[in-house]
Amino acid sequence: RSKKPNIIEVKIFRRKMEKEHNIFALAMIFCLTIAPVYGQYYSKTVMRVAQLAEKMTRLHFFLHDTVSGENPSAVVIAHPNITQASPFGFGTLFAINDPLTVGPEPTSMLIGNAQGLYVSSSRDPAVFTTVMYADFAFTSGRFNGSSFSLISRSSSSDAIRELAIVGGRGAFRMAQGFALTQINFANLTTGDVILECNVTLYHY
């Protein structure tokens, strides 16, 4: 005849089962907590202990946008499929590699290049309006290897044009600010332009 367990044995058995159940439950909770992390594309957001000091830098240079001649710095890469009287008409897209110089003369010291795109965005043939997407990179001097990025609208109807700066790299990492430009020289026949640029950058 089988021996019946006494009360003490029953209690020990129950405690053992409860302990094993608790360990299993904790293990399941741990697994459920960890598993989703592998499917996420982001990491934990943390507060910065100290705010970095913001710097301000002002730049002054000249941009040479040349569309004529055998070695232009701006070329048409797309044009709307409609008849237009002007090669700079609405919808024309240009790729640029415009030299940046210390002075307005083409022979002045080269300090970098503005590379990117601008598109003619005005339906009014009397007003040349563009939206520019360009990286202004410096290749000499204190800011050699650094650049700032500009995305903004510009209109020939404005004597001084204000353009928005939205980022940068190198010494201008996380830059924001604005560029004030005005025409230093313009050839209305060829479309060649030299712009004087006064830039204010806020960066870290």
C-alpha cells in the first residue's frame, strides 16, 4: 500500500513548484522585454549633460556662375518639353560647380566651390527665380575641408537676396544661418553672373 504524503511534505512540494513557476515567469518576462529590441531601428534617447557652446562665423566671398564658353561652371541637365524663348525659362534644371573666390575677379584666389543644382522656378519670363540646392565646400585656408549646405529660393527682383543655410560638415557641423547675396556682375546676353556673398553661420 502506497504511503500518503504528510502535511509537511505537501507544503515543501508546493513551495518548490511555486519557486519553479516564479523562475519560469521571470524568464518569460525577460525574454519578452529583450526580444523587440532587435527589430528596432533606433537607439535609446539620452539627455546631453552639458550644452555645447555655439559659435558664429561670418564669411565673405564671390561666386562665379558661368554658363557660356567652352568650360562653363553651370550646365543645363534638364529642360521642359515646351517651346521657350529663353534658355533660362521655367522648369530648366542646372548642375553647378561654381568657383568661390576671395575677390570678384575670375583670377582672384580660389577658396572653394559651390556644387549642386538650381532650377528655374518662375513662370514670369521677366523675373529669373531659382531654387538652389548646393554644398559650399572650402578647399583652402582655415576652413579647408569644411562646407555648409544651402537650400533656398532666390529672385532677380530682389536687390539683396536672403538664402537659408540648413546644415554643414567639418568645422561647420550642424550649421544653420543665412547668406545675403547681391549681383556684382551680370551679362544679360550670356547669363553669366558673379555674386557677392555675405554668410552668417551658427555652428558648434
